Amino acid sequence: MSETSNISVPDWSGGKKVQAGDQFLGLYQPSPETVGFWEGVKRRELLFKWCGECARAYHPRRMICPQCSSTELTWKPASGKGTVYSYSEVHRAPSPEFQKEAPYNVGLIETAEGVHFFCRICAESGARVEVGTPARLDFRVLGSGYLLPVFVIGSEAAK
Amino acid sequence: MANLANSCAIVGIARAVGLKGDKEKKTPLQLVVQACSQLMREMRIGRTKIGALFTGRMPRSYMTLQYSQSLVNELKIAPMFSTEVTSHGGGALGTLQLSVLALNAGLIEYALCITGEASPIWIDMIGGSANWEADLQFEAPYGPTTPALYAQSACRYMHEYGITAEQMARVAVENRKWALHHPYAAMRRKGPITIDDVLKSPMIASPLRLLDCAPWFPGGIASAALITREEVARDICREPVYIAGFGQHNTHEWVGERMGTWGVEPFMDGPSMVRTGARVAAKQAYAMAGVTAKDIDIVETSVPFTYANLLMLEELGFCGEGEGGRFVESGGIDFEDGLPFNTTGGYLSFGQSGQGLYLLKEIVDQMWRHPEGHPVPNVTRGLVHGHGGPLACHSVMILSKEPTC
């Protein structure tokens, strides 16, 4: 699958319909406040919410700064640098689409901004994922069919 | 604060079980109604006496927008309070905690506390479960499973404290021994297991192998408990089980938010993938009851992975921080002569689903000397831990045969 031709990203701006058979019951988690994040992903940019007052980055979807209660949070591009904080290699995947990619790693990347970012951790050229391994930002289309920010480890990532 | 310790007691408890292979498939609603009607009949409590109906969260296998009212409707009761008490699975014990508050305020005479679930009868449980444990927008698109979400804490626990896979496996081995004596435990016919069996079982989501993970209970369970003030309890019940103390603590939602939580207990000094609200809830419960972990004869936890049981032994005060592995390794929870721990077989060998108040019932049954599984002699005080959301929501309750203070 070509990554450039497919720039579909998750769209939660209007929420997801909860149905009981043909009956519409309500909306699951409409998130207009995260539209900016996914627009960034389309441009291959990882954006964190940023409180200028506290010089602190947040992810995902902070509406107010829990530290100073500021509502003036803005989107700021992440440096794309980080290290592996925790990880798990998934052998039994949640669906046939993901099982095709198994085993794969999901985990938390401690980014240079101090955000712990949950994502896929992709290992290049046989690199082993370990706590503390340097990682760099990339964008990949995963089994979900969406373009997503991921972190990559391997010889390139260490640079 | 009002002195809540020992102010209320459990006077009756009932359960209904439906199994996957049963000719007639049972819904959670059917099981709950069966348990409640049996309890009210045995206790001779009329429909007008129930002042509160508190239920754990709406079951996945019986979704309706006003779940507690569906139960009110079937039982034809008309309580002052009717609601779901839900902080993931942590809400189950919250039903009793809110009952104690309403009873102490003198607003109600009896509270009916309920949990019920029968998902494995009705739903293919492989796969979709992660959608209840993961943020659908920011986590699920990466393909995590429930074990992979919990594994993030396992990874840090091993990294920060040197916990080993062998130590984790020991929990599965000891839990299995209890399950072999329990007529309903999912793994009762599978025989005993060894540490080697656990270490050689297929990898699910590293570091968690198949036998590090809870299986689904092959059916559904509903449990119902009747609570009243201690003076009423002594009148109508030969052996009331006192609610000596309780605590609850809820910190965050989704594993990806866990490290974004700080400035609140237990993360005052910064976030952690390891430490949990269970330690806060336990501290509250011990303080209320005026007892310590040394005074506890039996413990039931609700965590579905081996490592998390080691961690809970720490958080609940049965060993020091980082010592869960060594505690279990040196026989701390041995079936033969250790602390009676997960005496139904636990989530790991009894199976997970609708346990909710079933864990509470196990302690009451042991105190009343008619457990469904292996008896624990001379149980005077028990601790039950309810938990939900990957290690996000925690409830603790201390039960006692006699008032503790």
C-alpha cells in the first residue's frame, strides 16, 4: 500500500454513531477539539497541545492546562525525538487485519517534550525494542488502514 | 467525618450462575433477578423495604440506557436511589460504599447491591474487548489488545523493581490450586500447573504469556448483597458480616493518559506506570477499620494478570514496595500455608466476567463456613479489592465477623 496515496486519518470530529440495530441511540465521543491533531497527521506532523504559560506539552486532547487552568492551549509540533518508556510485543492481535502484522510492538515513547506518547513502535533492520532505546517519529499506514504517527527504532533512529 | 466503621453489615448474599453450554442461554438480567428474588425471599424482605438499588456497570451482554431501572422494573421495587455505580469494575464495591452512606444518613433501611454479567454466553470475547480498555481514537488504531495495554505496566514493573517472569508465574501456579477445588472455576478440570508450564505457554503480549492472563469465565454470574445498619443486622441475621472499613480511588482514563496524571495521589511526586490508587484506597480502608494488613485472614483481588497480583500485594500492604515478587517466591501466598489469596482460583483460574460482588461473596461464604470451593479455617477478617480500567480505578473493603473498633 502506498503511504502517500492513502492519507486517511481517524475522523472523530463528529463522533461515532451508536446504533441498536436500525435505531440510533446517540454519539460516541464527538471530538472537535482533536481535529487539529489529525490535520497535523495528514501533513505528517505530530502536534501536542501546548501551554505557553507553563511551557508544558500535553497529549491527547487537553482542553485546559491542569497546572494553571489556562484555556489558551495551542498546537505545537513535536521534535519527533524520544526513547522507549514501555512496550509490549503483541503476538495475538485484536483482529485479522492486525494479525497480519503480528508480532508488533505497541508502547509508550517518552518524547523530548515530556509527553508519554502511546503508539506503534516499529523496529528497523532487526533492532530490539528495550526500555530506553532511542526512537524517532515517522508516519505509517497500519492494519487499521489509517495513516498514524509511530516511532521507529534502529540504526537510523539513534542519530 | 461520621464514624462509618462497622456501622453497617451484610445480612444476606446470593448468586446465580449460567454456563455457556446450558440449554437455555441466560441473560445477565435473568441471573440478577434470580439472585435478588432468592435473597429477598430468604431474608423475608418485602419489596417496600428496599431503599436503594445500586448495581455495577451495565453488562456488555445486556445493554440498555437505564440499566438499574430495568432491574427495578423486573423486581417491582421502588427505591429512593436507583443507579449504576461504575468506575469500570471498580464500581462493584462502590455499591456497598454508597449504601453505607445512605444507611448512616438514616435515609434508607435496606440497600440491595448487585453485579451481573454474562458476556461469554452471548458475545465472542476475543478481539472486541480491547475496545473497552483502549481509547478508540488515540490507542485502538495501533492494534493493542487488553493484555498489551496491561503489559505496559508489567514492562515498567519488571524494569523498575527487577520482578521476574518466574515470580509472576508463581501467582498463576498458586491460584490454580484453589481453582481445582471450586465447582465453577473455569480451569478446575485443567489440573495443576508448574512455573515451567507458565513460562512455556504461548506469548500473548510480552511479557505476558497465556498463563499470565485471565481466561473468560465460561458463562455468567450475578451476585446480590443485602446491607443494613448494624443494629438491624443483629436482629435479623445470626452472623452479620460487618463492613469494617472501605476506600476508593480513581485516577485517570486510558493507559496513554496514565503518565499524564500527576499532582494527585498516588502521583504527587510524578506519574507512574506502576503505583496505583489501590494503595490509597487500602490506606483509607485500614484507617477506617482500625486494622492493618497483619489482621487480615483472606484476600480476594480483581486483577486479571499475574504481575498485577504481585503489585496488588504491595499496594494492599501485604509486603513492601517492590517486594511482591520475593514475597510470593518465598511462599507468601502458597496454597498450603501462605496467606489465603484468591481462594476461588482468582481471575487467573476462576475466570473473568461478572465477578464483581462474587469476590465479596466468597469472603462472606468463608466466614459463614459454606464456601463453594476450598474452605479456609477461622476467617475473621477479609479484604476484597475491586479494580477496573487498566489499573485506574480501585476499591477496597474490609469485612469482619466482629466489629473491629
